[in-house]
Amino acid sequence: MRMRRGGPDPAVSLGRLDFPPPGHSFEGPIVLSGWVAFPSGPTARVEAWLDEMPLGRARMGIPRADVVVASDAPDAAVAGFELRAGCDAHPELRPGPATLRVAATSLAGERFEFDPVPIVVAEPPSPSPSPAVRPVATPTPGTGRSPRLLAFTNVLSHGGASLYLFDLLREARRQGRIEPTVVSAVDGPLRGELEALGVEVHIASPSSLESLVAHLDRVEELAAWAAPGEFDLVLVNTTSGHTVIGAALAARLGLPAVWTIHESFELEELWGGLGADVRAHSEAMLAAAALAIFEADGTRQMYRRVLDQRRCRTVPYGLDPAPIDRFRASFDRAGARAEEGIPADADLLLCVGTVEPRKAQIPLALAFEQVVERFPDAHLAIVGVGSRQASPALVERVKASAWSERFHLVGITDQVQRWFGMADLFVCASDVESLPRSVLEAMAWETPVLATSVFGLPELIADGQTGWLCEDRDVAALAAGLERALDADPAERRRIGAASRRLVESRHALDGYARAVSDLLDGVLDGGRTGDGLSTMPPQ
């Protein structure tokens, strides 16, 4: 391990690469993890290369209670980092021996290089062939009724993908375009809201993710239940392991399967827990999709290896701002701030989302500390603190901060709109997002947004016009972005907020979103009836 450009005594332990060990053979993605803690303060970024090929920047702020024993650096408890570089994102990866190099840079400009690690990139194993799926006879869609849609989702929570499905089904059903039935692996509060709309909901126990035989047995059980329902097509909401059974069921029933893909993760990561045969079968089902709908082109590009792009469409999410407007009309901002202990004149930054490493709340807290002295009115509220490992680490790190009184850590709550109403600026620091609902909601509130430039976010935000963008997985870049947003005068913030609201109204209206998706579903059905596949769908 080597230290460059001065700094702490290189004899002091600054970090360790825990994985991979020398000589490790990777049959799938290149995965590395470890820790680094600079005595001078936070790490700005951790970068990796395979020989001379950049693998990207590592996710940082991973809780590492064990490092406190090895280092007395101020951020030792959150010094962990991890990086996953798969072949989907790096098609230039080639089998053979190679050298992995990793380097960390501190906010003070110090550079710490880990010892190079020799590894081997192996040929991936060939999966077993997927068995043929025998379809059963299904009635032809009748005339004079809306198409009967069987929607599979993983959970009925108030999370982004579940809420978008709820909004889509509610609005498309209101427009008379579909008649949906929902199947979910996990129950949640949206079940009652769907049933209140008259939507039938079934909670199905998750299928086996390890045994293909057990997985297909579960498909047979579901087919016996679904066949009498005279469904016309199946919607698979998310690429979660618990929803892939919906596509297998569609094949079993001889129905077209339409996937709505929200996750900007490589399949290697999403389906890493599936048995090899279940994964191969699921990839075959995805490749056979009648249509895949994405909310962002940045996410769509990740699936080029698996999906025929002629059967892919990008439809930006829709949002109904009417509930937000009703809430705003009667919201007592000053009273809410007083109840939460936030000064009336505070410049309040807001971050909303379950605290977890990919949401980067810990790096956000570190970046906020770098700018807080210059902005004496700045406060940061992080809403979404729960029981996952990252939450206690965030709480402890904030408690130890010299600026702890400027932080407001809030648990997972159904009163999120209250926090939007109190905020002056919104921050999305995530390193993986497709088109987050929280950002759309902030824009509907006319609250200026600072976001990382990942996947669908630069498609949504024009830097300096409808918000600000910064690089992800880089604490220094995030701190610079915070300074830029906090430096904006009231007129600039009003201009950006108003432009953001206009964008939501024009590009992300819920009724238009529901119509666009319903038109695509009709195109799938019409193509199935005429034998023309997707020929009736509009080009993109």
C-alpha cells in the first residue's frame, strides 16, 4: 500500500482491500470491497482499474464498525467501499489474467494506492438450456370490453415502483383502457388502496428462486388459478426475482408478457441470488417479452444485451400533482418548522429515501459538513432512517459531528409531503436511480433539485435550467454541488422551481403517461391478433 502527495505517515494503516484475494478467478462481475480512512478527513472517491481499463468509482460510506479498531480516523466507522463491474456495463472485459488496481483520494487531495492484485477473468459457465414452456389455450380478447390485465409485482409498499404501478392502473382504469388484477409476492398498504378502487388483489407466496423444478411447479399452480380469468396479457412490474414468475406464467398461458423495468441494476446483480437454471430461464422469458417499457433511456441501454431494442420503449413516468397542490394550499410551513425544531429562517436541504448505501446518505452527510461553515443558515433533513445497517451508522456519524445541530434525521414516514413543504432545496445523492419519484415530487413542489448525473436523472434535469447535476460517488463533487445550490439567489431558485413544475406538467402528466402505456399495450394485443408482432406500435 502506497501513499502519494504527502499526507499521513504511510506506515499508518490507511486501508485494506478485503476482496478479491490475489489469484481470484471471476466467472461473473468483477467485485471488490475494502476500506480506507484518511486521518485528515473524508475520502473523496475510490477508483479502480483492470490493467489500464477504468472500472469506475466505488460506492462509499459503507458501515465498518470493525475499522474503528484498526484506525482512529474520524470516519473509520463508515470507511467501507464496494464496486461491482459487470460485463453488461463493461463489454470490453475479456477472459484471461489481469491486474486490479485501486486508488483512493481524500478531500485534502491525498492519494492512497492499494497494492495491485493479480486476478483472472474466467469464461462464464454455460447455463443449462431452459425447458420449453407449453402454453394452454386462452380465449381471444373479446370485443366491447377493456383488456384484462394480470399485473405481477414484488411488493405493495409505498415505494417508487409500486406507487407507479398503482398510479398507472388507477388512471388507465379510470380512462377505461384496462381491467386489472394484481398479484404480489409481499403484502402492503397499497393492497387496500387498490381494493378500494375495485381492483382484485392476490398475495401469492414467493416461488423458489433456487430450484427451476420448484419454480415451474409454482407456475403450474398459478396457471390453474389464472386460466379461468380470461386474461389478455400479463404485466411484469420490476425485474425482481419475485416477479419473473409472471413472465413464465404468461408463457404457460400463451399470453403476451409486457415488462415495466424500473431498476438501473445489471441483471448479474439483480438476479445474482437466483439459481443458475432459474436465472437462465428468467433471462429467456425476458428476451421473449412482447414489450419492455422503461422510464429512462439510461436504464434501457443497460438491457441491450438481453432485449431486442425493437421491442423496447421509453415512457417517462407520470405524476398527478393535484394531491400535492391540495396539500400545499393549506400547509402551514412556519408551524411545521416550529414543530420539527427547524429555524424559520433556515435554508433547509431535504433528502428523501430509505437509508441505504446506494442512496448515499452517509456521503451526503460528509459533503454537507464541508460546506456548512460557509452557509450558517443551512440545515439538512434526511427522511428515511430505518433499521438497516446504514441507518445506525448514519445516526452515530451525525451525533459525532461538530455540526450535529444542523442535521435532522427522520424515520420512515407517510408524512413525506410535510417535509417537502418545509424544504428550500432537494438533494438526490444516489449512485443508482432510474427516474425517482421523490425528485418528480420535489419538482412538482417547485423545489429546486440537486441530483447526481446517473441514468434517468440527466434526462429529467437540464443542468442550470430545471435543477443542478453533479457526479456520483464523489464526495468532493457532491460538496461542490451543494455549494452551487446554496449559492443560488432567490430569483434563480424561483426560476428553476417554476421551470421544474412546468416540466412535470408537460412531460410527466399522469393522464398522458397512462394513455401512452395503454396505447402500447393495445399495440401488443393488436399485433398478437394480426400476427404482426409490434408492427402496429409507433416507432421510437
